[in-house]
Amino acid sequence: MPLNDKEQKILDEIERQFLQDDPKLAKAVRTASASDTLRRSTRFTAAGFVLGLALMLIFFTSNTLVAMIGFVVMVASASVFIVGLRRRTMGPGTAGLGIESWADRLRSKWRR
């Protein structure tokens, strides 16, 4: 839904104030891209997965509790990566991760 003239003027004024108040942050926001976010989240999830794997392998025989924590970190990192990947491939405005869509998919599988 497009903005009316009054809303557009207010938005332009907010943008001008933002540029005047903090030009460094405005430049950072302007130059940030989705690929930067993708790269950063992928690095964090990969690092979490490797850390969990290392904890699991190192402490498997000596301290099972720490090894289990490592396994949980691995699973959580993999889950975050997969959910992020699904969100990126589905694109904006597409349903698919909500409860309703999950229930619809389950119903359609049950009907087959």
C-alpha cells in the first residue's frame, strides 16, 4: 500500500534527521546488504557447529555431559542454519514457516 503525500513527507523528514544526526550509521545502513547478513550468519552457525563437534569429540570419553552439550550446540547451529536457509529461499511475502502453513501441509499429506 503506497504512502499518501503527508506520510511520505514525514518519512522524508525522518530520513533527513537520521542523516544529519548520525551520518556514519546512515552510511553503514545504506551500504549493508542481504549478502553481508547471509555471510555473517553462515559464519556464526558454521563456527557453532564446529565448536559443538569439537566439544563432542574431545570430551566424549572423559566427560559425557560436556560431550552432550557439544551435541546440542551442533544440532542448534544446524537448525538455525536450515531455518535461515529456508527463509532466504522462500523470499519475502511467502508463507511457509507459520503454524497455519505447517498445519495445511500436514493436512494435505494426510489426504494423499
